[in-house]
Amino acid sequence: MNELLIGGIATASLLIGLFFLRFWRTTRDPFFLLFALSFWIEGANRFILNHYLGPDEDAPGYYLIRIVAYGLIIAAIVMKNRKSP
């Protein structure tokens, strides 16, 4: 059951990345591109590490990749708020 939920979360993350990519293609705003990359990294993280390490999310590999993904979200927000109108 746990593998099914992790697979669903991975699929949802990849689809959300496509959703943000669609907005990036129409606006060319780097905010949406960074969000898309972040969700793709998170989706790939869940899929690949679950396949190789199993559903044990206490492994450091999970957290290192999540730091990168969440760092991209923070960078996108900071970049968006620093731009002058």
C-alpha cells in the first residue's frame, strides 16, 4: 500500500511540473520554470529512491534531494519578490 501511495505522489509531482511548464511557456517567467523543476526533482526523487532504497524515508538521500527541490522554490519566490516593476 505504501508503494502505491509513493507512486501516486511521484506521478502527481511530475504532472504538477507539467502544469507549471505550461505557464512558463506562455509567460516566460522564471518563477514557473523553477517551480516546474522543483516538482520534477521531487517526483523523480520519490520514484527513484523508493525503487532503490524502499519506502524508508529516513535515508539521507531523500533529504538531500528535497533540500535542492525546496531551495529552488525559495529561490523562485525570492527572485519574484526582488524584481522591480
